[in-house]
Amino acid sequence: MGRAEPEAMIGEATVHSCNEDKQRTGLFTMLEERRDLPFTTAVLGRHWVG
């Protein structure tokens, strides 16, 4: 993922927000709606499912 994609998501999540609290809420709501669970990652060479 390049830098442009996260910045576009932030812009989409906060476009109709009138203050920082609403921007924060919009961003967290978008992250919650678009997260993919469970996910697999590697930490120190060991694979984990989160």
C-alpha cells in the first residue's frame, strides 16, 4: 500500500466532519468496517493469526 491510499481513506472518512472529534470517530468507524479478520502476520519469524 502506498502513501496515497491511506490518505484517500482518511479524506473519505473525514470529509463531512465539522470538528476533530467527528473526524476521529469517522476514521475509527471506517477502520472497523473495513478490517479483515482474522488475519495472518509474522512476528520475529513466527506466524500468528489475529
